[in-house]
Amino acid sequence: MTVWEQLEDPPSRYRPVPLWSWNERLDPDELIRQIEEMHHAGIGGFFMHARGGLQTPYMGDEWMEAVRLCIEKCQELGLEPWLYDENGWPSGFGDGRIPALGLEYQQKRLAVEYAPLDGRTEGTIALYMRTNQGFRLLGTEELDKADIRVYYEVNPCYIDTLSKQAVGAFIREIYDAYWERFGEAYGSVIRGVFTDEPQFARRQLPWSFELAAVFEQKCGYPLFAHLPALFIETEGCRKVRYDYWRCVTELFTEAYAKQISEWCGRRGWSATGHVVDEQTLMDQVTAVGDPLVFYEYLQIPGCDWLGRFVGDDPIVPKQVSSVARQLGKGQAIMESFGCSGWNVSLQELRRIGEWQFVHGINLMCPHLQSYSLQGLRKRDYPPSIFYQQPWWPDYRLFNDYFARLSMLLGEGSRQAEVLLLHPARSAWVLQSGTDTSAIEPYHEAFAQLSRWLCQSLIGHDYGSEFIIERHGFVQEGRFWVGDAAYSVVIVPPSVTVGPRVSELLQQFVQKGGAVLAFEPFPRLIGGEPGPEACGWIAKARKPDWNREALVQHLFCIVPQSISLTDSSNVPLVSEGINVQELEIDGSTLFYLVNSDEISYGEVKVRIYRSGELSLIDLENGEVRPVVNWEAIDGGLQVTLPLHAAGSLLIKLNPAKKQHIRVPLKMTDEPGNKAVIRLNEPWRITAASMNCLTLDTCRFRVENGKWSEPVPMFRVQDHLLQLGRPVKVELEYKFLSQVSPAANQPMFVIMENPERFQIMINGQPLESVAAGWWIDTSFKKVDIRGLIQKGVNRIGLTTTFLHSAEVSRALERAEQFESEGNKLTLETELESIYVLGDFSVQSASPWSFGERRAVFNEGPFFLAEQPAEIHANDLAGQGFPFFAGSVTLEQTVVVPQNGWNRALWQFREPPDAIVSRLRINGREIRAFVWEPYEGDITPYLQPGANRIELELTGSCRNVLGPHHHVKGEVYKVGPDSFKNKPGWTDKDLSPDTPIYVQRYAFVRFGLSEVPQIVLEMPGAL
């Protein structure tokens, strides 16, 4: 079958493949249920990912049996099972077993001590005396003469990723164990293995017991004599740094990426995943050296993008897609959506995903699908994009959309005529100890050049010097890197390039190739002065430092293929508007993406070629001819809408040339319009059960003194600090203005109710679950007839279990993230939730903030559910903690005649994840992203019409974070729910308290009054 025949329902290999977080005791029936949920949602497979909270012994028999069960279920359903190589992350430590093998297996990092020395000798590598000529290497016994001591520090929780021995032990521990268990029976079924965030130092300098010997062998001089040059500006330090970072990058890549890739390749599997700190040159140097060379070895290279936003430059996705294109790798994957928070919408997910895809990614790995939300798991870099979300039944729309896009981009051949040299090696020579400040202007210049190329709709790739050294050549006036040929090479402001790249650039300009170079030009070759660069620099074109000059030079060399203007013919130039051009089955596709949050209305798309135009509808797979177009000199022009966070996929088939000019407007303009605003109160005709989250309580330990009411995280932290098992009593309090009828369904939602003695208003309650809500760990305990008017108290008594092993695990978690990322606690005390058919009101006024935030001081109380509401914001009208769907209804009277077309318009995107419209009992569609309008002519009738809106929200208002100082947060981690900023709040000072008493919700409802537009026939 062709891609066009499969476009309606693409196969699994193109569909999103999420990280499936195995974070609890794994139950076979629940595993099967969750796989079936994924299958129904259009997901193509999953990575079986051990994560914090896991209670099934990792890599034990029970674990392996769970893996086997899931593989077989995938066979049955046609899904693709993937393995994940670690318990938590970063990959490599093998659940702690590899660093436990001893010092030579453990991560080591260089450090320096300056005189006066404190006399320590542990970890000493070398001592140095300052002289007029620089630094002289001393003997280890000459500590009293030393001005500098260079030594190594040990991280006992991670491995030496420069060591083939250490990485080999990891492969034997994890990879071999999987193959021995599943290779014979399922080797052809398992797709491959995901490796996650391997690294060698991260903001420090790496060391390995193997490094010095390898350095001298590769570089021809001893490293020990020159270690101060890595920290201090000395004569010749650029050469030492260049050689050091090249050496450690090669060691890391060959020890880790190459060994794992070759292991997978021999078995027919694909190695995939990503390294850490891919965003900036400042981060890359000390984390991985050069991320692009790592990607070379992965069968499916990948990267990571966290948070609810897109980048202001394309560096992260384009680094990966460049290598994939150059080395003929069919797919490039991105781990996406982690930290974006519980309220991330399908439109926002699409916006983030399409920003990645237009820059060359073609396989999506959503982060995260949580097996369980119990305890800390609900705060594990949310959201869980899984069955817990109220909008999960509509998630297939998203997965089908990106499956179609993945297939077209993966099967097509992306076009790019421009190669932008990646300045990683200039960053190497500018890294001074842990100081990266000298690198920043070079990173910004590199990013700016890439931005300008994107803004000008010029396809380009990045060139890693490692990959160019191995796969680069000049032929017939083109600069080749593997399978990719370029007409232009751009050299960004740089300090150094390698000898081989300099040689190829010289060949290129001699063969008539175009090199564009920007000051400062690289005057060092391999980190030291050399005349080799002078030749090609002299012949390079040197545009002024602005986008217009760059584009002017490029369009003299590379023909322009596409341009955009607004309705007034003003060129559209934005960081958020990007295009990818690709060839597929003899046709050209132009994938045009608007990552901005504003609509550009009707835009003129000019394609400088002739042919037959079609539009590909990624929502349903239809390919429809473009009727309204006109011929222009050298090509075609078509006017199309470019919505906020939207895209266009234009197909140009050159087989049929259109020589006849067709008018842009082929239908009569409508006459007058009548607008009906739906601004009357709405009747609530159906709603999920409402909720009141109780996230504070008072507590006492071992019958001691009761505390004041405190947030639940403070209770948990206090008990963990005690470091021993204790009896604990909790009391939650809430108010009710109503006394629900004895038969009215009411529940308290709690985790592990069987572990607690429960009292409600002094009455004991049997700890028996009556089903679950949101997540299978959120148990419903029936409390009908027990809620009273006035103050209500819920008491819980349990033993807080805390073993010596948990104490040790907490200590290790403070040392390095690998231990924290796999942490499992024995007892977790959490918020509880009151669930029922009521409204939740507040004694305080409501206010609004940025990012659709809604603030309230509380206290909250239960009240009667209203029969009617205004739809502008339901949070302030009784639904602040709501997680579910509500159906609103009103009647609209339409004129008997005088109109021939009706259009529904929301005017602004609703504050809901899914907005489902029904008219007179017939469903129109579910609105999940732009355009938020649709033709309702066949559904509307003269006279009275019943309009129903079913609005579906997210888990955000029930799960939080409710008390973050920023209100609604677009980069959310576990620390976002506490009081001390974590890395997701690195813009805040470390001593900033982030917990505030007031509650922060997000709006839920309609941001604007919707309207029906009736179009009258135009005059004849």
C-alpha cells in the first residue's frame, strides 16, 4: 500500500509511542486494561519504563513476567513494544548495581584547589607549581610546593560513561538480561530500547581512570602536564581544551552510544532515546561534548522537550533531524510534553508537537502515561496523558493526526540546501573550568542565524564536525555530509574549526561552492593557530549581521521555493512561522506551521513552481484539490487561513501543470449577516460529580499534641524526618451549607483506605472501597448520609511505615538524581477529596491572573448545585476543583427565512480541553483546536433550536499545583507542589518560598460568548 492509501489509518510504527511509567505494584489485569486503553486511543506502542514508586522488584521474575504479558498483548493488538533500559534515569547505573561494583565504575569529575591547600590528598591527580613559563608538574610528594591541586570527586550513584568497561557492565546487567529472557521468543516483536539522558559530568569536567592513557595515545602528549589549562587561561590552553573535550566526547560516544547501538543492531533492534542538556552550547560541553555525534549511533536518534511552550530557536529538534537526514535514518523521535502541567490542552500539545515536527522530528514520544497516580506519582512531572484525564476519550483525534503527519514526514525526503556549521568546538576551547560565560555570545549568534533562516523559510541542517570528518566530502560543487548535499555552508561566529573541516571548506570554495562566514572568523585550527583557514575565509562571502543581508546572499545561490505575505502583501516574518519542504512519491509537500498563539487570518502562499495543488487534511486523511488559486510569475499563489497554533500541508504535484489562471474568488460574496449571541444563562443538564480537594489537615504523632492545619507535604516531610515507624492521626475539616439526603451519593476519595481507621463526624466508617475515581488508586469510600450542615471532620489513623532502607534511599537521593528518580516510599499521606452532586462556593472574592489563572483565598464550603449559570467561568460558580464534563443547554430562536447559511463561532477558544457541540440532539463536532468555528447549516432549523455544549476539563483544578507563587505554571515538577524551588523554577532564587496560602485554579468554561452567524444571500 502507498502512503496515500494508508493515510486514513496509518500503521502502528508511525503512531505516538509514550513512556508508560511503571510506578506501582504491577497487576496483570491492570496492565492488559491499560494497553487496551492505549489501543483504543490510537497509540502505536509504548516504552515499558520503570520509574519512582515502582513496587514490583525491578528486573526480577515478576517484572519479567509483566514484560512478557505486555509483549504478547502487543502481538495480539498490532502494537509495538519497546523496552527502557533503566529504573528511573539517567540511564547507565543499572538500578544502582553498576556503581556498586567499585570506584573504577563510578562517575568521577575533575576539581581544582588553589593555594593555600588544606592538606587533603584524596583523589589527587596532579600537583602544580606556578612558574614564569606557566605551571610545572610536581611529584605527588611535593604537596608543600604546590600552588594548584587537581583532583577528582566521586559520584557513587552513577557510572563512568567514558569507560567501556563500566558501560559494558551496564549492558550485561540490563540488555543481556532482556535478550536472554525474550530474545528467542520475541526478538522480532520487540522494536528496541530507549536510553535516557546519559551524561558524563553536567556542569563539571569529567574524569576517568582510562582518560590519561587514551588522551596521550590520541593527542601525542601527556594530559597530566597540562590539566591547569582546563581551568585557567594559560599559553596554549585552547589546544589543550580542544584535545581534552574531543577525547572525552569520543570516549563517551564510543563507550556508550556505539556499544549500545551495536548491541541492538546485531539483534535487529533499534537503539533510541536522548542525551541530557541538548539546549545550549553552554550545557552541551560538560554534559556530552557534542550531542550530534551521539545521535550518529542511534538507529532512531532523539531529543527531549519539557514544558508548555515552544522554543525561540530550533536548536534541539534540528540537531537531531540534521543527523537523521544526513545519515539516512528514517525516523527521529522527541520525548515531549513532560512538565507541561495538568491543564495542557490538545491545542497546546499540537502546537508543541508541530513545532518539533516542522523542524524535522517525525516520531512522537509523549511523556508520560502513568500506571498509577498514587502518592508522589501524581506530581511526577505532570501531566499523565492517559486514562486519568477527563478528555482521554477524545485523545484519538490527536494521535491519528500525528500518525498521519509522522508517516508523511518519515516517508518523505526533507529538502535543505544550506548547512550551518555547529560551533561545538569553539565552545570547547572557551570552557574555562565550570565557567561558560565566554561561550554565550557564540551560542546566541548560532541560534540567531538559525532563527533568521527559519524566519526566511530557508531549509537548513546543522553540521557536526565529528560527522563531517567521517562522512563529509566535496563533489561536483556540492558539500556532502553522508546522504545530504548542500549548495551553501554557513560558518557562524567561531573561534576554531577542526583541520578536516577546514580542508573540506577549502576544497568547496575551490570547486565554486559558496561559503558564508560571519565575524569573528575561526583563526584557530584544532585549537591552535594555523594558516589553513585563511584561504577559505578569504574567499567566503561575508554578509552584514542582519537577516536581510543573509537572505540576499542566499537567494543569489539557492532559489526561493515559498514565501508568505499577509492580505496587504507585507511579508510574514516570525519565529513562529516555519516551513518544511519534502519530496514524496514524485510530489512536493510544503508543511507550513504557525507556532505563534495568534492567528494570521488569510495569508497569501506563493510557491515558485508550477503544478497541481492539493491540501492534505491531517484530521481525517483527505487530500482535496485547491480550487481557488492564481498563477504568478514562476509559480502559483493561493490564499489560505493560518490559524493560531495551526498548520497547512500543501501538496504540489508537478505532473499536471496549470497554465490557466483561475480566479481566487469562485463564489458570490455573501450579503448581510445576522449575529445571534448566546449570552443568556445556560441550564446545567448533566455534569460529572463535583469535587472538593482537602489539601490541609492537622495531625499528631503517637497521641501527642495536635498541630495547626498544615499542607499535606509538610505532614509527609515531618514524618519522613522522624526516620522511624510511628502512629499518626490526621484530621481534615470542611464546611457544608447543605445536609445531603441520606440516599444522595457522596464519597470521600482516598488512597489505600484499607490502611486507615476512618472517622466522619465522630462515626467510624468501614474502610471499604466502592470503586475508583480518576485513577484506580483513588478509591471511593461511601459516605452518603454522613455529611452534616456546618462543620464536618474526617479523621484518619494509620501507622506511618518507614524502614532503614527508605532512610538510606532518601540520603542517596540527596546525592544524585538517579536515586531520587527511582525513589519508592512505604507510606504516602495525601490530600483527600469529597465527591458528590454539589457546588463548591467560597467566602472570598475571585480574582484573575496570567495564563488563565483564577485565585481565591477560601475557605470553601459545599452548597446546592445551581440549575443555571453563566458560562464565562465555571470555577467561580461552584466548580473550582472540578475534573470532568458538564453539559450546558439553551434554546435559540432562528428566523423562519432570509438566511441560507449558518456558522457557529466560539469567537475565542473555550477554557475547556474539549468542547462538544450538539444542536437539536445531533452532534456537530468536538472542538479541540483552531478553528473554533464550523458550518451548522444542516443542523439548524427555523424557529426554536436546542443548543448543547459539553465542556470537558482536565485534572488541573483537582490535582494542582494550587499554591504556587506564580499561579498557573507552565513547567511543573514535583517541587512545584512544595515550598522550595526545584529545577523547573530555576528562574527563581533558590531561597524563594513558592508555597502561598491562596488557591490558584485555571478558568473552566467559555472565554467569550459564542455566536451563530446567519448569512443572507448576496444580491444578484
